Amino acid sequence: MSNTFTITHEDKNTGARTGILHTPHGDIQTPVFMPVGTQAVVKTLDQTDLKNLGAEIILANTYHLHLRPGENLIASKGGLHKFMNWPGPILTDSGGFQVFSLGLQKEIKGDNKEKLVKITEDGVEFRSHLDGSKHFFTPEEAINIQHKLGADIIMAFDECTPDSAPKKYAEEAMERTHRWAKRCLQQHKKLKTKPLLFGIIQGGNHQTLREQSARVIAGMNFDGIAIGGESIGYNMSATDKILDWVLPLIPTEKARYTMGVGLSPADLLAVVEKGVDMFDCVAPTRLARHGMFLINNTKNKYRLNIGNKQYQTDDAPIDKNCACSTCQNYSRAYLHHLFQANEMTGMRLATIHNLHFMLNLMKQARKAIMKDKFREFKNKFAE
């Protein structure tokens, strides 16, 4: 597994870098924000919207697609690309985060009344959140499912422990993740299709474990390295520390992916400055569905709440400097009305704006890196 990632420029003053990630369905310019399409759809948008926005890659969720409609049905339709009519690259996660988030915290706390997840060395038994049916994911099955889905980038099956897990448990889960990573690689080699396969660093918020995991995962023959765990993206102070621990241990020639970063636009710039190449988050689209528009202003965490009464008669666009189709065609007053009337079009227009904001931010970041001016760009954005 080599020649999948090419570094095109490294900023002289920071760890930020630009690159090209080569996939079966096209090249991706990095650093890149990846819109999340959990169930083979980015909520409220169609694929024409995504093309117009300039999205280079989108995510889909292995756990959800396995439960509905099933990987075999999707494979029979020609894979995810044909099924959802998306010509560009697709990344699928392994389903590990979703499996464990169902009930692992209850198990750690000793509450077995609603035990939804049972972990063994072989894999994980879990119940569907849809109908309660039992399912069993092994590392091999997680790889098989992702191959059937036809993704361009797939993830190794890992055990994602919550921050509240004791160190002993976090260590056991990390070591199990390492053993599963080897099994994922072995199964991946047996299959005909050849998407890129990324390994995932775990270890909770424990420095010794994170460093150990980074060495082990980086020592395996993965195409890229992801940094996972509950903290990543949702606790940026912890994310910052974890990246300082692990990035020096990851080969520079491999793509680096922080899973779940993007709750705030500023978070993207924070990890890019350290040398991260890829990130995803549901926040921009989720915020959009609640009437929260992203704006280039630190006030209110870069958010404008269109539901506020002050926008009821406001003829200005969300952002006069924004080139997205929402800002070019609709006023704050109209968007306020759509959300007050609970019209779905309002959610769609907000999603278009928010994804444009994130994708354009990365486009500007790449330009700044190429000019060795990323720090100035980041500092100006945070003013």
C-alpha cells in the first residue's frame, strides 16, 4: 500500500500541508472537509447540490447501511456510487463508533439491564436500534461489508472507548483494536477490490496509550492513519494534546485523518495547523437543520441563528461576501420565514450555505498554505 498520498507543499511556519489523496474514483485535494452522508445521503441535499458545492468526497456509515437497506442490496445495484448517483470518492467508517456508542457506557458502569453490546475477542454482538434484532460484527465482516458497499476509503474495525473508561479498560480496548487491525489488513488483502484502508489510533486521553497505539498502527501497512476516540472533535483541548502526542509518530507520507472534527469552523484550522489532512463532522448539516448559519465571525461561535426575531424584516443575505447560492438569492427575512413555517426548503438552503462555508474555508486554507501564510490566515479568521 503505497503512492496513495502525495504532499504538494508544506507551510514553512506551521505543520500545515497540502496534498493529493489518490482514490479509485478520483483525486482529493487536502486538507479536506468531508460532508457526512450517513445513510447514503447528505441530509436535505441531492448529488447535484454536492457537485455544485465542489464537494470532493463524502462519507457514508457502514453500521446504518448494513441495517438498512443492507450491503448486499447496495452491491446488487452496482455499489454506493451507482446506488446514490455520486461519481466522486466515498469514505465509509467501519461502524465501530456506532456499535459501541449504543450501550458501551452502560456496560462500563456495570448497568446490565439494557445491555446492547457484547464484546468478545472475535468481534461485537449488538442490537439494531431500528428493530432490536441481533447482529455480529467481526473485523473481517466489517471489511467485507465496506468492500460490498464499494467505498474508495474504508476504515479498520476498532473499539472506541468513551472518555469515562478507566485506563485499564482503555488499554484492553486499545490492544484489542490493534489485534483487530491486523485481521482487517489480512482480510482486505484477500478481496478483489482495492479501496484504501486506514487504521485507527485509540488509547483514550492517556498519553502513554496514545503513543503506544500510534507506533503500532503506524507500523502496519495502512494507506492512511486516523485518530479516533470520543474526545476527537468534541473536546478540542483534549484533541490538541492527543495530536501533539501522536503526530510525531505517524509517517509524514501517510494521510492523517481526525475523525469527527468540525463542530466549529475554527477547529478545522486548529488541526490543519498541526498537519492533519482530513476531517468530517455532522455539525454543519445538523446546525443547518436547526436554523444555525455559519458566518465568519467569532461572535456566537461563528453562528447566526436565523430564528431570532431581529431577522424577520432583514433584507440582507446571511453573508454579503458569500458566493453560495443561498446568499446570492435569498434574504435573511425569507430564510427566517421558512424556518418559522417549518418549511424543509429552509433546511436545504441552510445546509447549502453551511457546507459551502466549510468547503470554501478549506479552499482558502490550501491557498494560504501554498503561500506559506497559513498562520496569518488562521489568526485573521479567529479575530
